[in-house]
Amino acid sequence: MNRRRVLISLPPALLAPAWMTRAFAAQPPPRALAVPGGVARLKLGRSELPPQVKLGGERVLVVREGPEWVALVGLALDTKPGAKVVIDVQQLDGSVERTAIQIGSKQYAAQHLKVPPGQVDLTPVDLARYDRERVHIGEVLRTFSAEPPLSTAMLQPTPGWRSSSFGMRRFFNGQSRSPHTGMDIAAPVGTPVIAADTGKVLDTGEYFFSGNQIVIDHGQGLLTLYAHLSEITVAENEVVRAGAPIGKVGATGRVTGPHLHFSVYLNAVAVDPALFLPA
């Protein structure tokens, strides 16, 4: 059976939580923001079938908006402001057109912390585990399935205060760490977590830094990730609809308190989840 038909045929929720009450129709698609960690929108014109779009060898999500095709391009956090990102657009006749996206600037927050050295440097055993997990998760996040997403508007996956920590770079004892690739939503342990959009569970597991984690494939390189869960209630390859329960908030992995880490990925790079959520 066609995946799209399966997803459409799933039953609606009998009772929606309060934070889910806004209809998808009232939510905009991801807001365009051509900055590091943002999403660029590239109009592709009209044709019967969509052109194929790539950035740095990674396939890019293409959706129809009215009579036109539009590419939604994820821009990596390490993209330099002022740079031009080159996009390859392959038309149906096989010809390839190149276009450039000018990258604007955005200042993300920085946090400087002093902690005991043992809380910063990993033991050889922990480092080996992290390296194995990093390779696996990297492969998962490069997934590109053929079917486009049913929607690019998302629901907030758990009630609570949304931090603006996406892109924040932490310095421990003066040592820089990778920027934060998600949004933290503060909520007590056991608070239900729902799927932000309809899709297929791509990966579940318990990881060193992120604890209990779920990755959902929504189609054509649009993925969501949910971390630090106290409980996972879905299985790999399970199809879930937007708003379906998938787990509960926790404090697993390397965290200082309970919250949900929520990430959105496009063409294998993390982008600001706030662009996909209602304001």
C-alpha cells in the first residue's frame, strides 16, 4: 500500500491536548530565514513533476505551493554569514541549473561555564561509545525518503516554555563545544511527548549524550529528533500521525534537569525548530 494512503487513513485523535488545538491550516509553512541554522526558500517554477535539488551532494526537500514547486533548503549552523550557498537544480530534461543563496548574519548566544574537569573530558570508554553513536546517528540523519511530507507545519511536541537555545555555543572552562542543535522545552518528568508531524519512526535508542531518543522521518530529508526521554512508547518503522503520543519527558543522558530536546533536520543539517512551529 502507498505510504501516503496509509498516513491519510490513520484515525484522528479522540481528544487533543490543549497545546495542539491550533489547526494546521492556520499555521504557516516554515518561515524563510536565510541565515546559518535557517531555512531558505527557492522557487523552482511550474512543471508536471518536481525538479531534483541538491546542496553539497545532499538531496533537498521540494514541495508544491499552488502551481509552483519550491525547494526548502536547510542551512548549516557553520555556514559563514555573507557566503553564497550554491544549489544545483536538475530539470526533467536532465539539464542542471545552478543558483546561489546569499547567507545573512545571525548572532546566537554564548554561555561560559566553569565546571570540574571530570565533567568536561570523557573517559576513553565513554569517548569510544560516543564515537560509535555519532557515526550511527549521522547516517540516520542523512536519510532521504522519496515521499514528501504531508505537511511542513509542526505541532509543539510537549507543553512548556520553549528556550531560545538553538545555536547557542557553550564554553566549558574556556573550551568551545559544538553549538546547540535543538530547542529545549522545559517540562516535568513524565509529561507526554507527541509527534510534531506525521511520519515514520526511523530510529530509537539510548545514547550517551541524548539519553532515550527518537528520530522520525517525515519525508524527503525532513526529520525530527526528540531526546532525554524518560520513556519511549513507539517502535522503529512504526507510522505515527501528527499529535500521536511517542514518549514522555525525562532527564536521561547528559543533562542537568528534565526537559525535551527537540531538533528539526533538513537535508541532513539541524535548523531552527522555531521556524516550523506556531509563533
